[in-house]
Amino acid sequence: MPGFDRTGPFGSGPVGRGMGPCGGGQANWGRGRGYGRGAGSRWGGTPTEISPDDEKQNLTRQKSWLESLLESINQRLKNLEGSSQEK
């Protein structure tokens, strides 16, 4: 997760089973006990707020990524349509 700020993909919060340092610790068994590279001391606590400028920058990056993903999907659909017409 970029920035380890627990905002998750697209700012929607942590995703998955909570196994990583960004998941809020639902499954961090050894948290604070010396297990797992000391993750309990580095990532424990409350998520920090992000500034409006940082949020804008994150949203701009996400928008760009989504646009490129949509472009790839549209290109793949176009390729599939072309191959189905050849049959």
C-alpha cells in the first residue's frame, strides 16, 4: 500500500485478510511481541489523516491508472471482436 497510510486502493480502506502491515492488524499475531520484523511497533496505532493536497494527488494517480486500465480493456475487446469476425 503506497504510503502505508491504510487508505487502501482507491482510498476505500484496507483490502484482504489483514495479514500485512496496512490491514489494521486483524491478523498480526505477533504484534508487539517481536514477531514479524517488529511490525507492531512501526505500524500500530491509529491511521493518520492525509492532507487535501495529498488526497488530490492520490486521486489523480488513481484516475490515471483507471483510465489506462479502461484503455487496455477497450483495446482487448476490439481485438476480440476482430478475431471473432474472421471466423
